Amino acid sequence: MTRGAPPRRTTPKPPPKPDGGDRGSRAEHAYLRLREAIRGGALRPGDELREVELAARLGVSRTPVREAIRRLTGDGLVEPGKGRSLAVTRFGRQQVRELYVVRGLLEGAAAELAARHATAAEIAVLRDLLAAMRGALGDPGRTATLNTRFHAAIHEAGRNAYLTRMLEPMAHFIALLPGTTFEVPGRADAALAEHADLVDAIAAGDAPRAGGVARRHIERAGETRIRMMFDAE
């Protein structure tokens, strides 16, 4: 009688790591979580980033946190702090001015492209967002959220993935600035009027006018931001 082959031994698979898989995915997880914490205000400008504390908060080891902080430094969201520490970037007057100059150029280009490519449905979305902003006057936080959606809709209507990719970091940088310009008396009403002019230019297919309106809109927002951050000191 022929004996059968001995049963094959199987090595049990190790349990999944609690911090999110391999090193690359853990670093990506840490990066996205920390970036969202900065954008959401859980980590504020000037806050020191301590690897041990962040690793415990995210449930990962220090290595992916270190890699995430390195990426955030490259993004401009983290800068050298006191001594050898790193901290969330704190903007000065000149940095804010430069930020809004670049944002104005990019938003102007996005508006010009939207004027060339926006569909009737996309223009209708912009008008719906305008109506929502009118209803939100007096609520700076809600107005700021709708403002972000309004500009994102213009970016999408522009049909240029490279420009949209360049605009994305602007939102991260703006999130580092305290409060919202809609807290300044009169700014929400002025911005709403500027948005209405911008939608009219896009709907008319007038690219030069749309670009000019968008650039002036961002320039005025920048002036308001500088006043609220520095001139009141």
C-alpha cells in the first residue's frame, strides 16, 4: 500500500500591521492626515511638529511621520522652527502678498479658460453657488466654504488639468492664514458682486474680461487679508 504524500506545512500569514500596510502606504497615510490637520486648523501656524506625538496620534511609527514631514516641508507647509525643530509655516506680510499675486495670476488664467470652455450646465452651477452665497451672507464660515466651491467650479470648467494641479497648493497655503476675509465688514458683499461680474463674463464667453475680473477679485481679497492680519496689529 502506497502512502500518500505528507501534508504540506503552511506558514501562517502575519497579521496586518496596525499602522496601515507597507512603508509607502503608511507614509502616504501620515502625509494626507497631517496635511488635512494643517488645512483643517488642528495644526496651526507656528505649532511645533514632534515626531513621537504625531506618530502616537496617527497610530504609526516615527519613520512614516518623518517622511510625511519631509514632504510637507517640500510643499511649503512646514518650515524650520526654534533650534532644530520644525513647525507649521507661519506667513509674514511679504509672503502673503506674494501668495496672492501668484493666486491672482492662476485664477485669472482659470477664468479665461472657463470663458472659452464652460458649458451651460457649468454656468448654471456657478449661478446656483452665487445664490447660495447670497443666502449665506452673515455667516463667514459658510460663505468661505461656498467661495471655495465657486472657484473650484471655475477651475473645472477651464478644462486644464495642469492649471488645476497648480491651483491646488493655493488652497493649502490659504488654509494657513487665520480666519477668513469674509469676517471683515463689507467684504462678503463686495466679493459677491465680483463673483456676479465674473459669472457674467464667463457666460458671455469674454475671456479677457473674465481674466481681468478674476485677477482684481483676488487682488482685493489679498488687500483685505493683509489689513486683517497685519494692519490691525
